[in-house]
Amino acid sequence: MEVKLSKQQKITVNGAEDIYLIMRQILRRENKIGQAQEHFWIVGLNQANKILYIELVALGSSNMASIKPREAFRMAIYKLAVRVIMVHNHPGGNVKPSYEDQDLTDHFIQAGNFLKVEVIDHLIISEETYHSFVDSGIFKKLQASEKWILPYKLKERYRNEGKEEGKIEVAKALKQKEISIAIIAETSGLSIEEIKKL
């Protein structure tokens, strides 16, 4: 369900606090019973990081909202968003991310990479405060995770890493045979500076 936004809320996002202030307003619009449930939103952004939409994707119990990438990215694709921010609330007030929160973020980062819709942060909010995965450093670790990466992407990465190692081995072998550095560079594809360091 798309959340109605005022013109003042369709801002250019410069950081997590910008999103938190808007999302706290949206959470406060819920009645007291609704605030006791976990909400999961996707904030879609354009190329200039201006908010295109905010969609409530899932409404769960007091400690869990079940969500799949296809549900979360549907509106992003429809509205031509190039970036999204994941946001959900913890009704109890503790905004520390759980293992499940981190795993979901990891999954969404990889789904976004596949769809060419970049996930740029995940915020856990309460009435009083928020936790940004980017600001806390968790996001960078999840970007490096290979748990949810597609198998063909892993093969591609290993193939490219293997190519680099192969180039270095060829260059070392040619250097031992005292072949000129210019020929080694042409043969291996490494730069002259890289070859001199071997």
C-alpha cells in the first residue's frame, strides 16, 4: 500500500536522519493498536536521491513482518526507482538489528543488485530513535557477504580472480626468463609498474 506523502516529505535524502524524521511521522499516524505491529516499508528514490514513493509492503505481529524481495521491489520497478531504503519498526523500542534483520538485508542487497535497484540502507525505527545499517557499519559487511549472491555471479567473480592470478604467474615466469618488460606487459596485460614489483 503506497503511503500518501506531502510535497514537504518528497525530499532529497542526504542521510539516515532525513528518512527517520519522515518515517517517524508516518508511524505516528497509525493508531495505537497499529503502532504495536511491525511495519515494513520500502522508500524508493530517483537518481538524485529524491523520494519517489514510500510503500508499506508488510504488516506483521509485534516482533515480525514476513517479506519477500518480489513484494518489496515490485513498486521500485513500476516507479523506475534506482535506489531503495528498507525501513521497519521495532514496536518494543529496541532498534538493535537481529540476525533475521541482517539476513533479510543481505538477501535484499543481492536481489537489488540483480534487478539493478540498489539497496542503500536499512533503518530500524522506533518513536524515539533509529538504527542505520550504513551508519553502524553493518551494511558494508553485508555487501561483501556471499550468502545470497547468485551462483552465476560467484562463478563470474572466481573466473575474474583466477584470470588476475594467471596474469601474474605468466608475468613472473617471463620475467625469470629475462624477457623484456614491454613484451611481458603486452603478453600478460599487466602494467609495466606492476611487472617491476614482481
